[in-house]
Amino acid sequence: MLLKVVTRVLLVALTFVLIIVLSQIALTAASTRFERTPVNEVVGRGLESSRDYFIDLFSGSLGEASSTSILGGQRRAMGEVVLDAYPKSMALVALAVGAATLAGTAMGVLAAATKSRRVRGLVLGSSILAISTPSFLLAVLLLMLSAESAQRFGVRLWPSFGFGWDEHLILPTIVLGARPFAQVTNIAFIATDEVLRLDHIRTARAKGLVESLIMSRHALPNAMVPILGAVSAALSIALSTLPVVEVFFSWPGLGFALLQSIRRFDAATAGTLLGALAVTIAIVRFALDAIASRYQHAATGATA
């Protein structure tokens, strides 16, 4: 266990270093694209900037961020930028992925438990449609629905843009959670359907156990391992969609700041924000893997 923890910590640290270096090189290349700068010089500048970044980091300072419009165009310490934007993004991601996990698991399990082909087809069809729909298109459709409702019936369904810990969360959460919901629903259905076909489930039914008891004690512990894997993938989907959602709805989080820093070739800020997202993914995935291993152990014991 200790070896696994140390390995994960080293992987997180290596990922952070690579993100910083690659972002420095990439944005140096982008900022000098019209100067026909040789590749070796671009790489040299990027490595030099990376060296300066890590010197500042180890001295206890991340420097200043100069290009995030969420700061009103003012220069502020980069640590302050991260502390300001990170909770806003993570709260949005947690709501979206949490709701997608609960709703997707419930829908997938119920679809697997039913014998109706129509219900199964509806669940699978809707999940495929949701995961195939671009986030910006879903956002546009929801905004059109809100505008149509306000125009015809005088009812505003939700705020269209802006930040707030109130109804402003509705649209970004729906758009951000749509594709994770489809991912979890699809995997939950497949995993539960496969588990319900196993011999020990048939044996439990032959013994006369109640279906709800079979599902909770025998089926779900086995199905939870792939479902947790789907949640991990859903988190990656949500974080990759985050910049688009935040810009579209003017949500002042990490994704919003990241796109602004890239637009202004602020490599230090872009690398720091990307690093924060990467570290978050790594930590959450490590936690999900630990939970999945416990479920697998419990499921193996129950099957035996």
C-alpha cells in the first residue's frame, strides 16, 4: 500500500512537471509563430521559462498572473488566482459529476433489472444521444428553451449567464453533467446486466430471495467496480468540458482563466491551472481506485 501511494505521488509530481514544461514550450512557440524562430530556440526558451518557474515555486512563490479576465485585468499573485478560481470550478464539477453518478447509476441499474426491451432501448438510446451531443449545442438548446419560455409564458426557467451559488448553478451543472451522466448510465447498465446473468445470482433467485435483496447484496457489489471506473472517466470528461462551459456561461473558474491565459500566451498561469486540474484528476482517481479495490474484495468474498 505504501509503495502504491509513493508511486502515485511520484506520478502526480511528474505529470505536473511535464505539464509546466510542455505548456511553456507550446505557448512560446505560439507567441513566436510569426518570427520563424528555430525549434531549438523555442525549446530553449521554454526550458528556461520552466526553470524560472520552478525556482520561484521552490522559493515559495508562483509569481504573478497577468492575463485572467476574472481578475478584472489586474495583476495578482498566481496563488491567489488559483485559490479564487479553484473552488468555483471544483464545486461545479462535484455537483455535475455527483448528480450524473447518482442518476446514471440508478437509471442503468433499473434498466438492467427490467425485462422491457423498450425501456432498455430508451435508456441506451438516450445515453448514446447524450454522450454524442456537443456541450455547446446542449447549452444553446437550453438557452433557447429558456428564452422561448420567457417569451411565451413569461416564466424564466433559469439564469442564462453569470456566477452565483444559487440558480446560476443550474445550467452549467446540467451541461457539464450531461455526458458524464450518459457514460455512467451506459456502463452501469452493461455491468449490472452482466452480473445478473451470473450463476450465483441465479442460485440466489432459486433460493427465493427478494429481488431487491439480490440486487443490493449480490449484484451491485460486483457491478460497482466498472461503475467506479465509469465515474473516473466521467470526471475526465467533465474537466475536459469545463473550459467551454465556464466561458459559455461566464463562470469565473479555472477553465475560464485557463483559456484567457492561453489567449494571452501567459504560459506560467496556463501551466499552473493545467497542473491544478491534472493533480485533481490524479487524486480523485487514486481515491476511486481504492474504493473499487474494496468493492472487488467484498464482491469476491460474497461470491465465494
